[in-house]
Amino acid sequence: MTDPTQLDTTFAALADPTRRAILSMLLEDDMAVTDVAEPFDMSLAAISKHLTILTRAGLISQEKRGRVKWCKLEPDAMRDASVWMQSFGQFEAVNLDAFERFLDTELSPDKPSSA
């Protein structure tokens, strides 16, 4: 069973476009915090706050290598959220064109009635 608190934390972390962009960047490879911050028009402190939220959600991990702090994507962290979202995909979308053809066929005046 999926922990609702963890789902809330994950979705809250994913709600911000900057954090989603950071996750996309980390899909490629581990990155130093300064490299993560480079494409954004915000302070290193602001990026660090985003990284802290992603770390608390378990979506990334951070480790010091020498004097440099590195960020790494933790892809398994989104598994529960993915499973939860997929549960809503169990119902196939209704094909309205096919449904209309079915109704036309079923309600056709030429169709023999089943008595």
C-alpha cells in the first residue's frame, strides 16, 4: 500500500517547474550543485532550497566528493507515485466515434428487432 504522506511529499516536490527541470537535468548524469544552478536565473541559495526539497522527497540524493557537493537522481523514488497514477489508467478511454457507429447500428430502423 502506498504511503499517502510520501505521495504528498513527492507530488509537492514535483509541483514546482524548477524542481522538475532539475530532475530532467539529472536524468543525464550526476551533477555538481553549481552545474545544476548554472542554467537558472536564481541564487545558489535558492537552488539549494529546491535541492533540499527534492532530497527530502527522496527524488535525489546529495553527497560530498572532495569539496564539491553532487546530486544524483533516485529513479526508484517515483515508483509509488507512478503506480498510484497508473491505477487511474485502468479504464480505457471511450472512443466516441466507435460508440456513435455502434449506436447508429443498434438504433438503425433497418435493424431487425430481437423479439
